[in-house]
Amino acid sequence: MPRTAVVAGVGPGLGESIARRFHEEGCRVALLSRSTDHTESVVADLGERALAVAADVTDPDAVDAAFETVRDAFGPIDALVFNASGGAWKGVRDISLAEFEHALDVSATGALCCVQAAIDDMLDGDGGTVVFTGATSAVRGRGGAAGFSAGKFAARGLAESMARELGPEGVHVAHTVIDGQIAPPSGADDPESFLDPDAIADAYWDLVTQDRSAWTLELDLRPHVEEF
């Protein structure tokens, strides 16, 4: 039976690559973003089994309404990829409280809102998969990025807690550490030093199809020329 997947946080780049990869595998895919300006064009290209939905992930009511729209179109949700993030690129002396709170709202509160909107479908069905897009800053705070780092650390903690709570009930929760820069849609001068968003999407699909006897909790992805 085809899976229904929601990719939250879709723009040109990784979110689009994930949506396209899941669609190629036969999924019914909902592309969730603050605005549908970009996602509508992606859906038009994908054709059937794709839906663009506008919602602010920090607004619980908007998220609930968006997921109801997905259910009405495609049925219960089997997979959720939380790809949204936010944060002013400022250090602790410069970032405002509002900017800091916004970073936490998008990366952590937004993730919780999306998870709570989807998780009952998975628990009532045959399980499901939740994948968080993390970053180097989720495991090693970055100087000059207090809000982004705090948000990514919080999302990682949420993912680990969820994995232990929901894993025994058949829900695979995985957190990815994108340890490097993702190649932009316009291309990169030195592509080998960037992660290919399509290759990342392949890895995400592998997480969805893993056997329950050997689930991945955290997956590190980095370009092969990166020193670490």
C-alpha cells in the first residue's frame, strides 16, 4: 500500500529533493511550507500524489489544519520529515530574545507540533517513520549562531526522547546530522565539498524502509572531502 508522507519545510534544495524522492517511491507526498509560491510549481511538476499545503509550523492550529487537509486528500500519515529550521546568525551578545525564541519555536516547537499532528495516525496503523533534519550545530554549538545551535540541540533531544518512547510502539524516529554545506540549487563551484541534496534524500528513504530489527537513531552525513 502506498505511504502518505509529509515533508515539513520545503523550499528549493533539500526539502524539494526529499519530496521528489519519496514521490518516486510511490508515496503520496504533502509539501508543507509557510508559502506555496515554490511548492505549487513542484507539485505541478510531480502531478498526481502530490499536494502543496501552507502552514506556519510554529502555529499549532495551522499545523493541525494542514495535517487534516493532508488526511482528507491522502489518508492517514505514515511518514513525517521535519526539515524546517530557523535562527538569526548572531552570537549571544547580539541576538535578541525574540530572535532566540523564534529559533526555538521553528526548530523545536514546530517539530513537536508536526509530530503531535501526525503521530496518532502512525500509532493507530502499522507504525511509521519520523525523520528530523539536524545539523553539525545539533551536536557541536557553532560560534555566532546561538539561536540556530540551541534550536537544533533541542530538536535532537526531542528526537532521542521520541525514539525511546515511540520505538517500542512501532514508530521509527531518526535524527540526521547534516555535517557540511548542502549544494545550492544553482550548483557549486566545488561540488565535491558539498552534500548533494538528492543523495541526502536517498539516505532519508533508506531510513523509512529499514527493517525494524535494526533501526538507525542518528545518521551522520558529510561530503567525502570534509575533514573531521
